[in-house]
Amino acid sequence: MDTIYLDNNATTQVDPEVVDAMLPYFTEQFGNPSSLHQYGNQVGQALKTARQQVQSLLGAEHDSEILFTSCGTESDSTAILSALKAQPNRREIITSVVEHPAVLALCEYLEKEGYTVHYLEVDGQGRLDLDAYRKLLSDQVAIVSVMWANNETGTLFPVVEMAEMAWEAGVMFHTDAVQAVGKIPMDLKSTKIDMLSLSGHKLHAPKGIGVLYLRRGTRFRPLLRGGHQERGRRAGTENSASIVALGKAAEMAEANLEHENTVVKRLRDKLEAGILEKVNYAFATGDVNNRLPNTSDIAFEYIEGESILLLLNKEGIAASSGSACTSGSLEPSHVMRAMGLPYTAAHGTVRFSLSRYTTEEEIDRVIAVVPGIIEQLRNLSPYWKQGAPVQDAFDPAYA
Amino acid sequence: MWNYSEKVQEHFFNPRNAGELEEANGVGDVGSLSCGDALRLMLKVDEKTDTILDARFQTFGCGSAIASSSALTEIIKGKTLDEALQVSNQEIADFLDGLPPEKMHCSVMGREALQAAIANYRGEEWHDDHEEGALVCKCFAIDEVMIEDTIRANNLSSVEEVTNYTKAGGGCSACHEGIEDILARVMAERGEVFSAGAANPVAPAKNAASVAADAEAALTQIEMPTPAPEAAVPPAGEGPKLTNLQRIRKIEEVIERARPALQRDRGDIELIDVDGRRVYVKLTGACSGCQMASMTLTGIQQQMMEELKEFVQLVPVSKAPAGMGA
């Protein structure tokens, strides 16, 4: 049975062309780009090309604004910690309750270190209140860090507008764009975004490579010191094979943007409509009119997400869930809780995330398989009887 | 994806006894919606013999919750109620060839549903003290509530103590920062400030390992066990001298205190004999052969030294050494 991979927000398959581009950098092109001899020089040229490919995808003004890092998490940490160290008198951070743990866990740690963190709330569709945000901006705030697109729901935040507001207040602005890059068009030079994080493995490059975009003129303090690499802003010998791979992947992502927002979006919409048409007591979460073109997060009420994933997996379909049981924690995802989803729905969310490799046949098959799985599990559920919920009839001894 | 055993997968994909039981005369509803589990267990009990004739379940939950429910019904069918009440959550897990540590609460839920259903059949009220917090120690599946309660009840002030009392943090040590946070919070309640640097030292791992090793080998290695800092264990000779009887009573007290935590994991510890500074104990149940036994012993030994204010050595024995009148 062919497998159907619909978990592209978790990670993507490395494009074969990307693999071809990177392979020589494990063999004949092994030089250290810092070396003066020809071995190093050739690799140095390749890194410059990669930098320009990423610059083009992001619409950055200069290629020197692209810093290669090891991953999105490193980029996030570098950005936030840099802003704090560069502006020691500013002791506040603004972020949102639905950020990725790469930002949230760092902010929680910084709170313990004495910083004040303002967490912007979201409404039932996962949207921010910009008036509340505006009121928090002050000369005490070192940095705003808000994601461009949510990894679970795909909901887009108005980061371009928020960066303008921060700029007017004289506050640095960072966005974790790990999910957004390559899926929606960007033109950073026309925005006031100071820093942006991206991760290679979300756009068909390998794992272990990321980028921090750093607008020219932004005050900066490096996280890693000890070398002149990346103009002294990120010491450590360059991961040249992966950088070349990310460059190639960025070039392909840019060429794919239209496909992503037409073909992939249409397949996503077809999948979502197809499932919701056949399954009652289910709904798409997040801001469905303003989200990534590849993501559909569906809450199936009265059943639990891990069970759905296990049955999908048995059918060769890979997706993911915000349910507690898939993560090892006992609580459903912080994103679902922040949107106020009831527990009977929050535990039953399944995220389908498509890519340019997703085909119409695959979507048709998922639409055909999902309703049966949902029905099978609901028949096991104490909240369900003969095709309808009986929530009131079940009252657990502790809750 | 979880590393589920074949048996768990089999019981999840083909659950036994799923669905409603119309003629049920004992029903137990348990669950915690916040953590995504709810289970209804329905029993049909023969009123003359108190034998479970049939059992069915309905479960809202993850793969292991459904598999645990299925296993539970298979285990208890045909048993009398008194026999069924002997079924432990470990037995449910064992029936499934084990559950991942994070999923052990699924088997606990099964046992509780059984208690609730039997209470319902007997017309009794079933109360559960079950309170589940966020999982802190994933190695031993110890949650926040349990750690908090233990810290409060025993006035603990260091990660090492928490490990000794609950086992939390005794494995991979990834949760030590989390335990420190809990300590800081609970100690603040009693007006104290947690300081990571002031932690009570435990015996170095080398000693812990050798304690668990063959008792005789350990005897030669740890004649003078821990170069323990004075704050924790005053040198022998200081403090009032205890009579033999007082000394043994104190040793017994420490052992008794340690037992509930071990029993929670279906293990136990028994005092065999005291010979000078050597305290012979026997680990039983799940403790015997447990990888963490040395950690447990080190903790108990440490407490004993603090109580007695002298060096003692805890020696695990499989049975009373020859010539000892145990």
C-alpha cells in the first residue's frame, strides 16, 4: 500500500534535486569556506549563491542579512536573546500564547530570569487583538516575537502590520516564520520586520539547517562566539552541504509559490470540505479564511486524536494531532486550549498538512477513509450513541 | 509514534467487549476529560455468586486507553468480585505486554473503573482520591501532584530528596529543572527559599552502584561509605548516643517511611537484620531486580545516616545470611 504523507508541517521530504545539489559537498567539495586555497574558495562561492537564493525567497534587501543557523529554534533563541542583550535597559517581551515551544519555553525561562513577558491572547478562531497589542508597546519592551503562521492551525498573524506598529513605537520585531516561508509570498524589504526565523526541513531541505534574517542596521549580539563566520554573528564552521541544500530548496520554493497557493490550496479545500461533508460534529479550527494554503486542522468531537492517528497510520496515512496523548503530556495542545476549544473537541484534533507532492488521488483516498475511522471510534466512545452525542449521559467520577 | 507492544496494538485495533451492556447491574464511570480519557465499564454480575458474567466498555481515549479497557474486560470476566478487586493496574499493563511509562495512567484508569463499577453494583459510594497532574518524571511516570504532595508531607528541600521519596528524577535526570521549579513553589508556601546549591548531597553514584552489587563485594568496597559532607551527616560520635533498641527503632522507622513509595510501584522493602553498621534489607516485588534499586537504597541509606547520625551501610540480601537469626 502506498503511503500518503500529510504531515508536512512537521517535516517535509527532501526534494531529490536538493539532495543532488548537496551531495558534492560531502565528497569533492569538502573544503572549509574560510580557507584561502581553492578548496575553500569554491565552497565559499556556493555559500554565497545559497545566501542569494534565500534572500530572493524572503525578498530581503541584502544577502548579508541572511545568517545560516542550525535550525529554527536556534534562530528564535538568537533573535530574542540578542534583543535583550543589545538593549539591557528594556526588560519586557511581547509574544503570543500560541507560539511554538521554541519561543514559549525560552520566554518562560526568561521570566524566571526576571524579565516580564506579555502573552497576547487569541480568540476562538486563533486571532490576535491588535488593540491590546498596541497598548503593550512601550520603551520598556525589548522585542516583539510573534509567529507568522501557526504550526497547528495554519492561522496567519498580521505580522507586517504588527511590525509597523512596533517600529512606530521604537520596538524591535521578530517573527518565527518557520511555517510560513515557502508557503506564502514575502517581501521583507518592504516591511519593518527586523528579524525572521526559518527552518530548512519545513521546505524540502534537510534537517539541521535554519536561517535568521537580520535586517541591516538591527542591533545584534551573537549567541555563538568564536569565529568570523557569518560576519562574526554566528561562529562555527559552516554546514556547507546543508546550506547549499537550503539555497536550492529556497529557489524551488520560490518557483513553487504559485502552485502552493493554487493547486495545493485547492486540494486542501477539497480535503476539508470532503471530510466535513461526511462527518458531523467536526469543524476546522483556526482562522479558516486567513491561513496557510496547505494546512487543515479538523477537530472531531467526542473522540481522541491519537486513536485517529493510529487508525490512519494503519491505512498508510500520516497526519498529526494536538491531542495530549500524542505528546506525552496530559493536556491537549496549548493552541487548542488558547482558542477555548472544549476538551471533547480539543483532544480530537487532526492536522492534515499538504505539500507540492500531494496528489488528487491521495486526497480522494483520505476523504474515503476518514469517515469510517471516525465512526469506528465514536462507536467505542461513551459520549456517542447511534450517530449522536450523549455528553450529558456520561459523568466521569473525576474530571 | 508510541512504542506500543504488539498486544496493545492488537487490542486497540480489535478491541474485545466494546460497546454497551444492556443488562449491566454495575457501571463505573471514570475519567479525566482534561487529559483526554474517559471510561465506562459495565458489568453483569451473578447476584447469587457475585461472579462477573459479562463485562463491556466504552472509552474515549488514546490507543492505550482503549487497549487497557479491552484487556480489563478480558481479565475480569468469570472472576468473582473479590477476585476482580485484586486486579492491579500493573496486571492490566502486564496483560498487554507492558505500556509506555507515560501511558501507565491508562491502566490505572482501568482499575479505578473496576472499583467504581463494583461499588456501584454493591450500592456503595465510590470516592477516588485520584488527582492527576502534569507528568514531570517520564522515566517513572511521576506527576506534579504526587511530587507536590510528597514535598509538603515530608518538608523536602532538594531534588535528591524528591528522588529518594518518589523516584522522580532518578532516571534520565531531564526533569530536574522541573522538580526544582516545584520545590521552589512548594517551599515558598512554607516561607522558605529553594536554593539549588544547598541541595542535600547523596552518595556518589559509584557507591550506589556497588551497594546494589553483590553484597559481599560491596562490603569490602564501602567500608567507610560516603565522604559525606558534614552538613548532611555529622561524623560518628557526635550527638547523643542511641541505645541498641532506639537505634533499631529508628532504622525501622526509616524503612517504614520508604515503603509506601515502593509499594506504589508494587515493590517493598523488609528489614532482615542489623549487624554493627551494616543494615541488611530484602527488596521484594517489583523492587527486586529493578534497575533503580541502587538509587532507592542510596536514598534510604542516606536518610538512615541522617536519623542515626552515624555511618550505616544498607546491604541488600536475597535471603537472611546464614547464621543470622532473622
